[in-house]
Amino acid sequence: MKLKLDENFGIRGADLLRAAGHDVSTVYLQRLSGIPDPRLIEHCRKEGRALVTLDMGFSNPLRYRPSKYPGIAVMRLSREASRHEMMSAILTFAAALTKEPFAGKLWIIESSRIRVYQQEEELVRAIFRGRSPR
């Protein structure tokens, strides 16, 4: 999967995701640090890269509709997250990428779990097909 790590992630996070087989670019390496959020997410869309960020602003599906993007992963960690907590969240994310489609979705990632935002129209379609939504 093609990923772009926001500027809050260090080399270790990128290395973990690369080791898991992902094509990882970073905001820092592309000299995009400090650009406004709408421009950053548009870069991701054009490059076909899912955004991985700590910025809770990207967790608003009304502002950044997940279906328009290759995926949005927001790491939700404690205010003063330890290196261990960050690495645990990244490993949780990497493991989930092997099990669940991510494109067009919003995932809120904590150190040991992921909450998946499911759009209202997907819920309606699932109900009409007689299935319970995930």
C-alpha cells in the first residue's frame, strides 16, 4: 500500500511500515511540512497515497470524506505518548492493513485497536442487502 506519513512521525515509524511491505513517503522528505491540511490531503489523493497522521482534524468525515481519498489513518494517542505507544499503534495499523481493505476509509488507530468509520450510504446498502453492517 502507498502511504504518506505526516510530519509528526519519525524514521522508525516509516521503517516499520516499509518492513511490513508498504511504499512509504513522508511529508518531511517531500518538503511539505507546515502546508495547510486541505493541500496535504490533496497531495495524497493525487499521489494515490493514504495519509497516516496524528492530526485529529483529519478524523472529521464531513470535512474530509474518506471515500474521496486512498485512505486516512488517524493515530489517536495519549497527549504525551511514549515511543512504545506510538510503535504499538503503528504495528496495529500495519497488521490491520493485511486483513482489511483501507482505500476510501477512515481508521482511528489506538495502540491496540482500530475504529473504522463507515459512511452512512454504506450502512444503508448493507441493510438493503440483508446483511448487518460491520
